[in-house]
Amino acid sequence: MRQFHLLISEKAHNVPLNLDDDLAAPFFFMDAITDLRTILAAYDSSLTPVARDDQEVRSIIESALSPYLRQCEQMSESLPELSHYIMLANCYDLAIVWSSPCLTEDR
């Protein structure tokens, strides 16, 4: 698990930081969400329903998204205040929408 955390952190620091005019979540963040869904699907398919550890799933989600959320926060700092909050809301909303099913599905 430690190696996973290191790889995610390294990948997050090597992403291109391009900001769209529409203040949507950056492409790298949407790509990270897609990667996270793939990782969680593989993780979930490798376990029996009884063996699922929700704390471990939360740890995977946090490790996979936190570096990218920090990148979004840093990128938004250069924007005017309203734009800053709009961009962050878009990033956080995307993170919540895509990670919530992974935390709430009964398996």
C-alpha cells in the first residue's frame, strides 16, 4: 500500500497544469478520477464481499485524490475570488460525485 501512495503522489506532481476558461475541473483531475474508478474496480473484484475493508477503500480514495485536489487548490489561487471558489466547487463536486458510490455501495 505504501508503494501505491508513493506512485499516486509522484504522478500528481508530474501533471500539466492547464486551466480552462470555463473553470471546470482540470483535465488531469478528471483523468485522476477515471484512474481511481479503475483502481477501485480492480480492488473490489479481488475481494469477497465479507473481506471488503471500508477503511482501506477510504484510504485509497484519499491517497488517490488528495494530491490532485491540492493541485486544483494551488491552481485556483491565481484566480479572482469568485472564479477561485467556482473552480474549487467544481473539483470538490466531481470528487464527491465519483467517490461516493464507492463508499456507499453494499457489497
